[in-house]
Amino acid sequence: MAKKPLRIGLIGYGFMGRAHSNAFAQVNHFFPLEHQVVLKAVCARDEAKLKEFAGKWNYESIETDWRKLIARDDIDVIDIATPNNSHAEIAIAAAKAGKAVLCEKPLGLNGRQAEKMVAAIEKAGVPNMVWYNYRRCPAVTLAHQLIQEGRLGRIFHYRAKFLQDWTINPDLPQGGAGLWRLDVKTAGSGVTGDLLAHCIDTALWLNGSIDTVTAMTETFVKERKHQETGKIQKVGIDDASAFLARFSNGSLATFESTRYARGHKALYTFEINGENASIAWDLHDLHRLQYFDHRDQGKVRGWRNLHVSDNDHPYCSNWWVPGLQLGYEHSFVHQVADFIQGLETGKPALPNFRDGLATDYVTDAVLKSAKTHKWEKVKHVKAARA
Ligand SMILES: NC(=O)c1ccc[n+]([C@@H]2O[C@H](COP(=O)([O-])OP(=O)(O)OC[C@H]3O[C@@H](n4cnc5c(N)ncnc54)[C@H](O)[C@@H]3O)[C@@H](O)[C@H]2O)c1
């Protein structure tokens, strides 16, 4: 039977533009879907670079203005892979035009903006998803399954960190291509919205909602030259952020992120301790899940190092033979596969815009607490009307 085309319009051809394009190109090779992904158009502002990108990834056409892309009637899905300050405007316009919307994280610059995005998406009734891709590393999905099966029992502790070291040099400029993450106007915040947002999304998925937080942030380099204006300007982002949290299920948590941890490039780790069992995961070893079960017979009890690559592990049977591991890029392929399966089954894949808003509410509370030096309540997202 001929597959139904699902015509993609991608905006942004940077790091995520490549990760998404790779996922779109791969998904039909490995997942049985009723839809065929069609790379219809890619949009960015530099026409020469855009043509080169479109040629490399086999996009059928290009647009240099995202409004024109959204206005086209041969596009089904708008995929937003641009810096954070453009997510809301593009997503709201795309929803109004009746397009399905895939949006990079964080959803908005803050919760207030993300609320407007949720309202627009739900008013339009269009399929939507936020690219919190770490949920779909098979080892993280397996962690979710183990928790859902009740293997950990009551959960006491959640511990997460995301460490990098690429902004230590005080001469690094802020703003503009490649460096927009250092410019608060474009990024919204520093590591809180960029890196901790990932840790928070995973945590909310694995361990439920967060009620209160108390945080500290620091900006180690106070002024940097702006790449676009050439002027020395105050740095408005948080270079480091750490917070304590209480989950609604009674468990306690610590979260930490920085771009000043010399020697670490992308050390995202989490550990969860329950009454019966614990699990731990490390992005640098992303195909493994550490699992300790206290109910094992004493003489063989210990941390098990699960190589998540077997046929009964999430997503793995779609790929190679057991024992051959998957990596970073596969999490994006899995996300596209689940999104399309959601369209086909009528059971939409998560995280959707409401889940993205939930993370933005936590990052809002973290940034507020860092200013007030007090415990702050986290707004909870109301359930969507059926
Ligand atoms: N899910 C993840 O793991 C992950 C990882 C990295 C980045 N991100 C998110 O993805 C988004 C993009 O980050 P990136 O690292 O790919 O950035 P990037 O700087 O590599 O790429 C951004 C792209 O957006 C384009 N762009 C900017 N403004 C535009 C506009 N008005 N119209 C059209 N194109 C425009 C730029 O030309 C560039 O191609 C951010 O929101 C970021 O937080 C998510």
C-alpha cells in the first residue's frame, strides 16, 4: 500500500537542524510506518548556506523567510530548530496555519510565553511535540519502564547533573551565530533553560511533578563582547545553576548544571534511589543502564550494568542484532517514529507542549528562587481538556 506523505518544513540548519534532518531521513528505513517522511523544504536566512544544506540533506526546496514556509500548503509539519527567542512566534503562527508543530526545547523563553504557545496549539487542535530527546535513549526509556513496573518501590531520591566546560574562556564573545546561548535576550537564561531543562523533563517523566525548589545561580564572567555589536556588554545568563527540589511523591532531589566544569563536555547523569532498587544513567555511556535490586539473593547482589541493546529493550529490535549499541542520533529517530505512530494510532506521543510548559514552570521557579533566596512553589500544568 502506498504510504501517506508527511511533508516536513524545517526551520534552522544548525546543530539541531542536522540532528532532525538525520532522524527524518532514517525513520522510514527502520520503523514500520503508514507515513513516508518527505523533506519538503528547509528555511534559514543565509541563502547560499541554505542551498548547500538542502543539497546535502535532499530537501526539495528552500525558503529564507519562515512566514513563507508556514504559508505554503504543501507542508504538513513545521519543525522549529532555531534559537529559543524565536520558538513562540513561529509555533503560534504555525498552529494558526493548521500545521503540526515540532518545537525544540525549551518551549518558551519562560512559562508565560510557553502558556501562549500551549493555548495557540490547543485552540488549533494540531499535533505537537517538544524535542526532549533524552527520553528516547533506549536506556532512559528502560528506566521509565522499570519505574512504571514498580521495581524501585517508593522513591526517596532523584539526583541529576549536566556539566560542560566550553564557556570558561573570558574572551569568548556572547551573542550571534554559534554563541546565542550566552546572550540572555536570545536564550532566555543560561544553563537553567539550556541544560537543566533536559534534566527536569526527564525527571518529571520518570518521577512525577516537582512542588518546590530552592536554587542558586552564578555568572562567573560578568561582561563579554557581543559578537554582533562589538560592544562589551553585561552577561545576563546563569553560567552555573544548582537547586534542591521536593517532588509531589515525597522524594528529594538535587540538580546541578554548569558550563565551568573543566573536563566535562556533556556529562548528563541521573540516579534514582527507591526502597527496593536504584537506577543510574550517564550520557557518556548512554547505551547502558545501571540497576541495583536489593531483593536479589545476597551473595550475588550488586549493581548490574545493563547493555541496553537486546531485542526486548525499547526500540532496539528496530535496529541491528542484539549487542550492537545505539547512540545519540537514535534518540531523535525514535522521537520522530513515536510522533508519527501517535498520528497513526490517535494516541499522541509525548512530551507535548503542555509537558514543555511544565518544564518551563520549573525553570521559572529555579531562576526566581536564585533571586529571592527562598523556596519557591512550582506552578503545575492543568490537565488538558479531553
Ligand atoms: N534537544 C537537544 O538535545 C538540543 C540540543 C541542542 C540545541 N537544542 C535546541 O535547539 C534549538 C537550536 O539550537 P542549535 O544548537 O541547533 O543552534 P544553532 O545555532 O546550531 O542553529 C540555529 C539555526 O537557526 C537559524 N536561525 C536563527 N534565527 C532564524 C530565523 N529567524 N529564521 C530562520 N532561521 C533562523 C540559524 O541560522 C541556525 O541555522 C535551540 O532552541 C536549542 O535550545 C536542543
